[in-house]
Amino acid sequence: IDEPLVFEIGDTDQCGVDFDEAPEGESRIGGLERNRPIGLAGLSEPQTVRHYTRLSRQNYAIDLGLFPLGSCTMKHNPRLDEKIARLPGFADLHPLQPVDTLQGAFEVIYELAVWLMKLTGMYGVAMSPKAGAHGELCGILAIRSALEARGDMREVVLVPESAHGTNPATAAFAGYRVENIPATAEGRVDLEALKARLGPDVAALMITNPNTCGLFEREMKAISDAVHAAGAFVYCDGANFNAIVGKVRPGDLGVDAMHINLHKTFSTPHGGGGPGSGPVVLSEELSAYGPLPFVAKQRDGSFRLIEEENAAEIHPHGFGRMAAFHGQMGMFTRALAYILSHGADGLRQVAEDAVLNANYILRSLEDVLDAPFAASGPCMHEAVFSDAGFAEGLTTLDVAKGLIDEGYHPMTMYFPLVVHGAMLVEPTETESKGTLDTFIGALRSVAERAKAGDESLHAAPVFAPRRRLDETAAARNPVLVWKETEQAEAAE
Amino acid sequence: IDEPLVFEIGDTDQCGVDFDEAPEGESRIGGLERNRPIGLAGLSEPQTVRHYTRLSRQNYAIDLGLFPLGSCTMKHNPRLDEKIARLPGFADLHPLQPVDTLQGAFEVIYELAVWLMKLTGMYGVAMSPKAGAHGELCGILAIRSALEARGDMREVVLVPESAHGTNPATAAFAGYRVENIPATAEGRVDLEALKARLGPDVAALMITNPNTCGLFEREMKAISDAVHAAGAFVYCDGANFNAIVGKVRPGDLGVDAMHINLHKTFSTPHGGGGPGSGPVVLSEELSAYGPLPFVAKQRDGSFRLIEEENAAEIHPHGFGRMAAFHGQMGMFTRALAYILSHGADGLRQVAEDAVLNANYILRSLEDVLDAPFAASGPCMHEAVFSDAGFAEGLTTLDVAKGLIDEGYHPMTMYFPLVVHGAMLVEPTETESKGTLDTFIGALRSVAERAKAGDESLHAAPVFAPRRRLDETAAARNPVLVWKETEQAEAAE
Amino acid sequence: MRYLPLNPADRQAMLATIGAPDIDALFADVPEEARLDGPIEGLPGHASEMAVERAMGAMARKNLSAGDAPFFIGCGAYRHHIPASVDHLIQRGEFLTSYTPYQPEIAQGTLQALFEFQTQVARLYGCEVANASMYDGSTACWEAIAMARRVTRRGKAILSAGLHPHYVSVAQTMARFTGDVIDSALPDLTEGAPGDDSARLFAAIDEDTSCVVVQYPNVLGHIGDLSELAARCHEKKALLIAVVPEPVALGLIRSPGEMDADIVVGEGQSLGVGLNFGGPYVGLFACREKHVRQMPGRIAGETVDAAGKRGFVLTLSTREQHIRREKATSNICTNAGLCALAFSVHMTLLGEKGLRDLAALNHAKAVRAATRLANVPGVELVNGPFFNEFTLRLTEEARPVLRALADRGVLGGVSLGRLYPDGDGRENGLVVAVTETNTQDDVVAYAAALEEVMA
Amino acid sequence: MRYLPLNPADRQAMLATIGAPDIDALFADVPEEARLDGPIEGLPGHASEMAVERAMGAMARKNLSAGDAPFFIGCGAYRHHIPASVDHLIQRGEFLTSYTPYQPEIAQGTLQALFEFQTQVARLYGCEVANASMYDGSTACWEAIAMARRVTRRGKAILSAGLHPHYVSVAQTMARFTGDVIDSALPDLTEGAPGDDSARLFAAIDEDTSCVVVQYPNVLGHIGDLSELAARCHEKKALLIAVVPEPVALGLIRSPGEMDADIVVGEGQSLGVGLNFGGPYVGLFACREKHVRQMPGRIAGETVDAAGKRGFVLTLSTREQHIRREKATSNICTNAGLCALAFSVHMTLLGEKGLRDLAALNHAKAVRAATRLANVPGVELVNGPFFNEFTLRLTEEARPVLRALADRGVLGGVSLGRLYPDGDGRENGLVVAVTETNTQDDVVAYAAALEEVMA
């Protein structure tokens, strides 16, 4: 099950590509020729296919089983979407082609934008952010622009304790100071604490709803009203939009900006860590500040691209580009194919089934695992458990690794931070009841071992491609690239 | 690692496909409505993808490692060929479209035919046979037609002892009686024995060259001459053409007909047992009898389809269709892409590297494994070993299963029949020296255990998805379809 | 050479190990006069992936793809929508690049899929057992006739006039050499149900008859109950072979097995495989359990491993050529494994409900199209009952009409004149297939073009 | 709903287990006035795969694909031939549908591939270490500027006039909010090497300078030695950031790392990823080992498992948002994992020899094309040295010329007037890219069309 590194099996002369012959002619590179070897190992095509096929088999994936990662929404990725994204009419377009050779591409962007706005009840949407965190940044920059336009230089962004790490990081990246807002015992934002903190220095609240405890913020409207009353904006982290799509519109709850992780709600594949795509829906006020470029539909049904050369006239207050070009087209085509497949009725069913599956897990396991918010009402798309009741010395980590030996990817661990030894389980709507039942049985069995003090869990996983890996050593003495000397040592 | 059957996880109401709504209207099926359940279990798309992905991981495959199957030529399958075969301009064509909407398809067939004729030095080629054995049948039918045209009703087909099972089966399927021709001690056809048997009742010799002992039939020309002198035809089994493509043309050696397994020599994927494709190259005499339909190039460069309505005029002696439609187009496109990629120089290199790899294995293992024809000269594309020297009670089967535990698919076992406990190893040209060295080490280690009498080999494999399976029980009490009762029992 | 991993240094080192001075020494057994001393003249050298893609792409573009025109061609190959996940799954290297599962311990993926396939085929056809695939429907049909000979030890096969003429041709080709007698007929468009020659079949069955072969739906789209024919066959101890060109039909209409056919074979291309210009396809083959040892082809069966775990193996191989050689039931070796997998994946996605819905949709669209086209002056629908394919009789020869339709961008069907070149009224026949892929716009475009052409 | 496995019976059973009367009970916390009581009006319902394919296919056909025209557009995204095996491999479900490798025991496939990717990027760029990818080149460029601020604790970044204007725009956007000072300039077409403003850069570097950012090859295709610029930066303890838009160039020309750049970032799209209308792409990021703890993004590192076996993990995560929250080096989370894999697979297929051959082929074709196009009356090549992209100065505005070329089926490049709307002579500039995908026929067609348009 070990596969050597490319650098250990290939060499710099091996090549898996053939080329046409180069035409004769002078070189015009001005004396900048490479004068040292680069050190790139190559493989023939058969070797390459085998290397990566073998490597792939060391991964767990949605195609192999349930991925109960709370807040990450690992759901089935339809293969139709992969096919659509690869149509040459989408995949083989250059972002700087003449705009009248791109009308279909603009139509995709526009149609997707319309769906996102209607599903969220918002006025506008910035399509170009490259991932969720990039979308957060876009939203916060729009908020800051709006405040600056008012001449209002606020300094603080409030973030609940249970927020994703990207929220405070984004606020800081955009130049804000971050302050935490506590949660109530039932796992929701403490409205009174929030009200107490709001003031003229607060630019925005970054809230996640449904929140990372898996709960809907019942008082969302009151929260929004309080924030607005203080002259600040409500940024909603849309990571959990999957739980409510088609059931409730964030715009109806007073949200001013929200990013949408296309890979979470609209099922673009996670790909082992991206690419993502993070369009941000915006209120009317904030829309004026959104980034370039964007697509506008004209009276005659054709599409126009708003970019630098015409922005002064049409979009004078935009804060500039978030990235080169138009955003993640490959994710737009996939998301739109997904959305059209489900339609308005299907998306609503997505939310209902996602919530149903999560509650089924919550109620099927609350007898064996401590569920701190079990009494806070139904959960939304995910159920949170704590390590309360585990025997001394056995931790959430042990349970997670034990779950690997049962054939599953672990749940999200130690997040949200407000729960001790948190385990956050999100099954998504694309799991069958049969799969849930088997998973519940597996987690129950591992949980019982943890409560009974089964020390053998410390050794888990034992049936995975690797035993527990030493992350501390990796960080203490970082080896980040392969070096020839290593190979020599390994050969000894 | 167990995956339940579709029938155990799905049900007849579950569905992974959505449909447009059916238009209203009367039914016109004349009272033939289904009136009983069919019993077809369905799955949603997520479940389907997971079911088959999991199943696939119980297979060994070229993409995972060396496949040393003598005579089967399991080589790398280029992914370009898969892409080409799926172009809508090939994959989405109906065989009965008007012929002028199919000129590119006919061009593919014609171009491939030209390559096959030039590579083999033959006059014509029948493209429609669906696999190697079907091609054999086509060749034998052409021979029989030619003999009948001469008024010569011969009854016997001669087959060397070492022949593939398809050879005698084909001859019998075509109505011939089969007689064996012995081999010499050095592993080649016994020319004298052949000459002695030839006579007016012999219709054809079916010979394999390079033969299944991995040797080139040195006296091929003399063999052909003798067969022709007796008024019979030489059919060559082209299964091993990979060893000599571009190095020698069968037509130059007196062959009258030879099928070409496109998946062996020209790398269309084996697919777990097909589809194959078995074009048959034919001499000028035999070409007159080949099957319908076929493609002819016209003076203006366009292509014409010869089928029933014009055959009387152009191809009056053809023996009719071997199959509906035009043959295995999906394999033609792949094979042509492969051939164009290699070109005449590359195909020659294919043969050279295939032979080099096989001889490397032969000479690297002849000290530990008995190589009955080691003294017969260089081997061609495959090396044959016997079980001579294994300890009492340990067999070729044990070595084969032991090889599974080393991470390899076993070699071809107990074939050719002329070698006791035969092991036939064909590495092909798409394996690297590094891979061969590792394989040689593994086979050496298993062979040494067999010689040393390591009884633990009887238990092999132990690291595969299954231990040895009981084939006897399967045949004695065949369970060929899943039945509900089984499930009930399994659930108990 | 991107597919060849050996480099010159490897080759030298290996030759040294072998003890050969050069590569030619390894070809010493090839007579020198026959050995080529360089690449074959007149053939081009190797080419980049890009160049090959360009060349093959140019050929592909010379064809009119079915998807680029209103498309109504059937006659043994049907254009259905295949879910994207089917192709994704069969392209998994573990399926695509694996071998025939002779080593079951490392081939359970293929074997279990084949076992599931066999179960699906048997149930679809209403039979007890099925094999793991044949090349295609036409060869499966001949293999069924040959099997009937082995079972009944008789040599006369009676083919219905409704059997696809290519299938008839294959049977005739083989029978010429095996000595079987083939009693066939051409379909009549002028009276009764088109291609339904039950009266002739009833009359022809005798004590020498090994089997009657009837297609369902037949080549002209007609469907009829097979029960009486089965009874008549069984009276004379002959077998009834039913040939099913369109498996989707069996989502709506009764299976031949239910109507007591002994062997049911057919084409599986409609599900999972696609048009592919005629191949590769997948032949389906099912029969009674009592005849299984006369069945051709590979069969997967259930068993247990040494640890008692359920597993699957290829079984009953004593029927097969690699064991029995000239005494085998058939010479078939490589069959249509990957296409069988594709069929099975598609069938799994459909399930019973999906197959029924799909069939109902096909039929409803076909009825609507038939009604519309039959309204065109000079056009008459000759079918009584049909599934998704029907025959039109025109007031003129159909072939030039189809040609003229193609010039208008409509691929309108198959002219009977092409399939039956001997005329006799058939030349005015036009077989039209309609599936779920046909939109109402397609039908409108077809009718408009036909009106124009027939005017 | 083909993607939803629950059926009505499942749902009922599950509600019973939960103890909820109906699904709405689970949404009880959503204020009733905000709850939608049915599908949102004005939006269509679910659709079959076939219908979606048809609708999306229609949109795709409204675009002119690069492959359907002689194509010469570059400017930060390049059209190269990507071997078919790359896409096959990244579509393996185990890569495509896997998660960020936070659980390394079951993510070694992704982790080892990222470790190999980092090694390839570091070697290509001539740097000591690289991260596991950024969104794209433009955001990597800003992240490098922000990193230089953290390393040097200074706030002024000097951008070369040859830096892609979109990259400049991204930096300006961010700097507006972070308070960094961005010193930028517009490229001059009229004198010296186009876009090469070394003199300005030399003069601007001072004690407040965190970094100088220079593109190589620059936006107008110019290439020049960075060594002196690096020395001048280091004299003032500023960092030199080099931005590489076209990784293929580094198969032929010296890497920025070799010329002593401190941080090298760039776009990786050329290898493995494809045009994709601008995204997803893959940002490459490499730097000196001593600065690694200020590097943004994920990093894979080598370690051992409990049994002593080599393995890989995500490491140095104390730089990252999920650990450090507001103190993280960046807010980046999901990056471009699958695109990084595609890049790495393509690079593995090439190897050093292949990359060098590919680069040589690109350059040779570009030189030939530049020579031919510069022969067109009214057209002048302004570049001295270049790799596969160069700038033409026309005697008239380039934008309408490009428009007229497109009408003649040629996608001829990017007009500088589109990138720099403020004129000043740049509007006559035309940036042309040539890769291995351009045939001689393409060049001939381009030259002919250009002659016609310029006449």
C-alpha cells in the first residue's frame, strides 16, 4: 500500500508526452537560458496512471462512504455536473475573448446569479470570489466600503464564539479588530450580550445561521434589527445554507451579505481541498460596492461585461477586483447544472432531507453520546455531541480515529469551540436511511468503547493505510519538499 | 470490503433517474401490459456511484499493477483513446444512418483496415468480427467458402497441441473435425508430423505464431508451403502479433488468414472480459469470400458501404454477415488512435520492447524456475516456466495464488497444455525495468517457497479481498441469479 | 514514445542481463529474409497526442451525430439518454483495465457485477437464468439457434418474417456451414400485423423443428402475444426463441419468459451502451435452468471462499472452449464485459420504477409521433400495437424520401428498401423509432419536413 | 429526485424515530413569518438529466470555443494541450470527492500528491519551499505582498509596470483596506523593453519598502534578468517578489529563485488545468525556508506514523485560520487542491525533459509567428527578448482590429486598450500568445486576416 514518490521512481529524462517537432529558428530569450538542471522527475504515461491510481486508493471519499463532517457538507457530487463543466463551450473559453464570443458563458453566470438572489431573497450578488473565505472577505470589504462612504470609520467586527475560523481571520485580513460574542447555554448567540456590545465602533456582526451548533438562530430578526439600529451590518456565513435552502430566505431575516459555498450547498466536488467558489449575495446598499467584473443583462437579452473600461459610468463605487478574471466558471457550470436538476422543489427537499437525516442521527445517538443542545429544539443540518461521559484518558480524537477503523471518515472534531470535545455530525441529504443506520451502529459501538474505557482505541486506526501520524514531529522539523539525500538514506 | 448486492440494498421503488413528463394519450400496446412485478432493484445516483466504486476496488487492474498474463497481452490503455472513442462524432452515430452522413466513420474503418493490411502484408481485411474467436470463425468460414468454391469438401482442421482453446472450438463450430499436431521437444510445431498428416481431407492448419510457448515458428515458411502444397490453407492465430508487429509480416510467411485482437496488439481495454474486436486479414483468394458489410474507397475519395443491396454486383461470393452492423466501431477508434500515436516506428518499438521485457524475465528467473524452452533460443513476447522442481504437494496454482499476496495478478497457469504445470509470463512493452525487477523479485521469492515446500502457500491468498474460492461447489450447485430467499437466509 | 517506459539505458542493461548483443539477436528465429529492417515504408511515424486528437477529431466532424439532428432511427439500435454516472463508473481503471475474472480472489468487482447483471437480465426477460453476455443481439440469436439444436438434437430453425434481416443473415451464414436448415420469410406490409407471420410459423412447426425464432417487438415494431406460439412449439417439443431488440420495451410489455419462451436473447445496447455506430454492443442471453449446461458464454455463480465468505466465480466452464476445446458449446471467449457492466449500472439507476417510467414515456411519445406523422398526406401507419417503433407505408419509395429528409436535417428512420433490397412493396416502408430523447419539436420538424418532401 | 435516496416510507419511519409529527416540526425554530410554505415562486421545478444537459448545452454552444478558431490569446491564461490521462486521474472519485486531508490516515493519496506538488513548484521556481496552492496567480500575488509586510514589518509595495493589471487591481483593492501603500505604474510602449521599468523600481526602493513585485515574463511578454533588482532590494532589506504567469516559460528560461527572488508566486493554469474561462485556476507560492512560518495557505509535510512508516500530514497549521483565527497569516481555507493535483500530474507526465521540450516548442513557434506578424504592414513587434508571448504595436487602435479579426474567425490576442482604458498610446498595443497548440496554418490565417483588416 506504499507508493514511492514520483522523484523516487521517475527521472529527468523520462517523459509521458510526445511533441510535434519544433520549427527551426533563432532563439529570442535574451541570454536567459536555464543553465542548471531543474530536478523535475518524469514518468511515462503508464507509470503516471498507475502512480496516481494507486495514490488515490489511499484516500477516503464520498464515492466510498458517508462523510459525517459537520459544517463541511460533504454530499454526493453528480457526474452530470462534471460532464457539463467539461463541454468545450465552457471549459475551452479564455476570459479575455471578445465579449460577443462569450454570450453563453455570461448567460451561465447571470442565470446562476438570479437563482442565488432568489433563493436568498437578496438584491445583488458578487460572483467572482474564489472560495467561501474569499467571499467573506468580499462581503466585509463591501461593508467597509459602505461605511466609508458614510464617512463612518468603524473598527470592530463582532464574531460569536462558535464561528468558523475564517470569520475572525477575514475580519482581521480586512483590517478590523475582532471581538467575540458569547453563546447562551442552549447554543445560540446571546442577544443581550450582543446588544450590550453594539455601539458606534462596531462595523458588523459575522454570524452563522444555522449556526455551528447545528441550531437555527431563532432570534435572527431581532439580532439583525439590533445590529442595524447600531448602524452596523449583518454578515451571515452561508456555510450552512444547505439546511434552509428553499425553506427560508436570509434576506427576509435582515442579512446584509452572505457568501454561498457552491461546493457545500450546490455540490461542486471538494476535490481534496478545493477549488471552491464563494459568491456573495448582497443587499441593495452593499451591491453598489461589489467587485469587478460582473455581467449585466441588456434589454435585447444579450449580456454585457462590466469591467474597468466601463465601470466609471455604470459601477462607480465598486472597490475593485477580488481576483483576475470572472470567478470560478468551472464551479458555476456545475452548480447551475445541480440547481436546474433539483429545481425549486428539489432544493427545498434537499433542506428537508438534510435536516431530517441530522435529527435522525441526533435522536438515534443521544442515549449513548452527550448531546449538549438536545433540548434546544430540533437541530438543523448537523448534530453536535460532546465528550462528556467518556472514560478518563479517552478523547474525541480516539473516537474519531476509532471511526476510521469502522470504515468511516471521522466527524468534525473539537469544533465548535463552545462544546467540550465537540463532535459535529452532518450526514447531508444524499445518504440513505440504510447508510445512516449502519453509521449510527458504528458510532454507537465506538462511543460505547470510549465510555467503557477501551484503551485499544488509542491505537486506532489500525485498518487504515497509515496508523496515527506524528503531526508534532512534522511541525517541529518541517520537511516540505523531497530532497535527493532523503532518497539515498531511504535506500540504505 | 464486502459490498452487498444491488438487490439487497435497493428496492423496486428507488430510482436514480428523473424523466420528463409523458404526454397524455392512448396506449397502443394491444393488451400486453406487464401484469407482474419484474423484481428489478433500483438505487439513487449517490448509492449507485458508491456501490460500483466500492465493487471496483475489489478488482486488480492494469492501472494498479503488472498483469503478467501470457497470451493475453494486458498492456497500458491510453486515456487518449478513451477520449477519442467518446467524441459524439463517433459514439453518437447510428449504424443505419444515410451513408453520406457517415463518411468520417467509414474513413476510420478504412484507415484502420489499411494499417492492418500493411502491418501484416495481407491483401484484405474483414473488419466486422466482434472478438478474436469471432475473427477465427470468420477466417475459417472464408477458407471453407474458398474450398467449396473449388468443389473441395475437406473435413479436417489441424491444430497444434499448444493452441488456444478457441482454435479447436472455432473449427468445430464451423463444422470441421479437429485433429492435433504434436510439438517438438523444443516447443515448436513438428514439421515432419505435420507433413505426414497433410492430405486431401485437410482444409486448414490453425497455427499460432509466435506460438503459445513464446517461440517464433522458425520453419513457418516451410510449414505454409507444405500446407499449400496439400491444397489446404494456413490460418494464423494473431493473439501474439504484439511480439512481431513492425518486425515481420505474416503475409510474407505464407499465412492465408489471421485475426488480430485489437485489445491485445492495439490496446483497447480488456474491460473485465470484453468488448474485444477481431478483424481478420485475408489473402487475395480468401478476400473474395469475406463477410458483409464493408467499406470501399471510391475514386473521388469518398467511401461507399458494400451491403446486401449492392453486394450481388460487387462482392458476389461473400458468405453473408457475421453480425449485425459494421463491427466494433468503439474499438476501431481506440485502435486507430493507438496506431497513429505509435506510428510505424513506434509499433516496431512496441514489439522490440515487448520481446526485450519477456527475455529479461526469462533470463532473470531461469535459475530458480524450470524454463523448458530456455535452450530453444530467445523467447518472443512471453516466457514459459514449468512446475518442475516444486516440492511435493505444491503446484503452479499455489505459486499463482502466492503471487496475489505479493500484490500481483498471477501469470497464465496450466497453459500451454504441452508444459507440465505451465506458467506463462507476458510482461508487455508498457512495463518499466523498475517494475519488472520488483516483479522478478516477488516471483523468485514465491518460487523459492514452492521449491522449499512452504505449505503456507496453500492458504494463499490471504491479503486479497477473498481467500481461495470454492469453484467446485459453484459448479456442482450453480447459483446463477440472486433470489429473495437467499437474502432472507443471509439476514438470519 | 509516451507509452513506452524503457529508455535506452534500460534497454542496454537488460540486453546485458539477457546476454544478447542487441535487440535483433532476440529476433534471431525470424527468418532473415522475412525480417523488416526498419519501419514499414509508406506508413507515418509516431505522433503527439495533440496531432492524433486533431486527426481523429477531423474524421469525427465529417459525420452527422445523432444528437445534432431530429433523430428517429431504430431497427435494432436505439438512442436513449444514458446517465453521466454510467460512463464515469465504467471508466474506473479497476473496471476498464481489468482482465476476465479467472482469478476470482482479485476480481470480485467484476464478478459480483456480472452476477447482478445476470439477475437483472433473467428478471427482465422472465427467465430463470442468464449468462454474462454475448457479443450482441445478432450473434446471441444464432447462438440460441445452435443451442436449440443441442437441446433438441434437431436441425431445423424456423425464423419469423419479423426477425431483423441482419439477424437472419447471421443465422444463414452460420447455417450454411453447420448444416442447420433455416426456414425464413420476408415481411409483408400489405396485410395483417406487419411482420407477424404466426400462421406460417404454426404451419411450419414439425418433428424436425429445433426452434422457432420470433422477434418481440419485431423489426417493423409490431408486438403480439407469444403464448400460443410457445404452446405450439412445445407441442412438437421444439423450443421457442424470442429475440428482444429493445430492452426498454420490457418495462411496459410482458416478458417473453412470462409467455413461456424457452430461450430469450436480445440486444442490450439501449441501456448504458449507446449507439456507437453498431458496436460494441452487448448480447443478452437467458433460458431455463434445466438447459443451462447447453448455454454458451461465460456465467458467474455464487460460492464461498476458504473463510466462508460469500464470493463469486466464473462457473460451469466445462461448457467453454478453454476447457472443452472442440467440444465446447461455443467458441466465444472475450464477450462484452464492460458493456454488460454499463447495462447493469444503467439498470440499477433505473430500477423497476425507472424502467417502467422510461418505457411509458417512450411509448407515449411514440404514439404521439405516429399519430402526427400518419396525418401527413401520403403516409399511413401500418402497425396495430407497437412500443416505441412503428412502420409507415408511403405512397412512394422511402429511400429517396429519407435522403431528402436528411438534406433537411432530419434523420427520419430506416427504409425497408435498404434492409430488403428485393422490393415487392417493402420499398415504400419506413421504420420510425421514437424514444425519450425525442422532443415535441423534433416531431414537429419531422412532420414538416415530411410534408414538404412528400408534397 | 435522482440524488435523494430517502423515499416517503423512509421519511415517515425517521420522523417516528425522531418523535416529530412532520418535517415542518423540525423547522420550528425558523420564525413562521419567514418560513416559505412551498417552492419559491418564479423558479422552475426539477428537471431530468437530459433536460439539464440540453439547456446547458445550448448555453455552451453560444460561445466560440478556443479550439474552434485560430487562437492567440494569453495575458495570464494560456491554452496548452493537456494529456487525456490528467483529466482521467483527477476524476477518480477518491481524488474528486475527497475532503481536505485533515485526517491523514485516510488521505495519504491527496497528501503525498500535494507533497510532490510542493516539490515540483519549489524546483520549478528555484525556491526552497512551496505551499499546497492558492486560489490563483492574482490572489497569490497579493498574499505575497501581505507576507512581505509581515516579514519586513514595512508597508510599501512597489509594483512593476509589467505586472498584469488585474493583479495590480487586486493588490490595490486589498491595500485600500489594509493600509498598505501600493506604488504602481502603467507600462510604456514607446521606449525600451516594454513594461520593463527597472530604472523606476531601482529609484523607488527605500527603507519603507516591503517588496518589489515584478512579473516574469511580464504582461507584455518581455523577459529580463532579475538579479540586479534582487540585489537592490536586498540592499534595502526589501523582498523581491516575482510573479510567473506562464509556468511553461521556466522550462526554457532561468527561474526567479535562481536570480535570488525571495518569494515567487504565479499562475499554474497552463499545466493540467486548462482555460476554464478564468477559473478555477491554481496559484503557486514558493519562498525561502526561513520565511515559511509567514507563508499563507496549506502545507503538506513529511512525518512517520505510529508504526514508523513514512506518511504525510498538513503541517505548520498554527499559521492558519482554523487554529489561529484572527492571528492567521491569511484567511484562506479551501484552496485549489484538485487543480494542484492536475498541475502535478501534467508535470509528472512532462518531467524535466518534457517541460524543456514543450518550452522550446512554444518559443520556436512564437518566434516564427512574431516574425510573420511583424511583416504585416502597419504592424511592429515591440519586444526584445520574449518567451511565448509578445506585443505588437499597430498603426491604429487594436480593439476594433481584434473585433474585425474575430469576425474573420481569428481570436488574435488582447488589446491593451481593454486592459488599460486610459489610452496614452497603449490602445494601439496588442498582446499575442503562441503555444504548442498553434499550427502553422493558424499563423498563416492570422497574418492573412490581419493584412486584410489593416489594409
